[in-house]
Amino acid sequence: MPYFVYYLTQHADSKRKSLEHLETFNAFKAARNLAREKRAELKASESNTDCRLIFAKNQTEAEKLLSTPRDERVVGED
């Protein structure tokens, strides 16, 4: 299964997310390196965009996983 690298932009006016596919890799190290480079660039520009790396069967599944809201983590509650 390939690794997908995306820009994920959270819009301030809504809970909507925009996804921009950057590149697809078969090797984790190459995908990780690109994601790290893009995150460093974004940190310097201080935008509301993040760079995400995801492992999925195909691009459709990757976009579905990235756009699905995740539950907040609860720390210390068992």
C-alpha cells in the first residue's frame, strides 16, 4: 500500500477541510522526508495549513480518512 502526502487546510469559518494531494510514494522514508520538508516550510509561513502523511489502499481511501473527524483524546480517564 502506498503513502500519500497531503496539504490539509482547516477553514476558520467552518469545520470544512480542504485537501491537496502533493505526492504518492511506495517507500515510507521518502514520504516522511517530503512531509517534514513541507511542514518546515509551513511553520515558517505560519498558515492554517498542515502537511499530513497517510498510509492507505488508494487516494480515495486516503482522502476519506483525512476528512473524517476524529474523536478528542481523553487523557487519564479509564
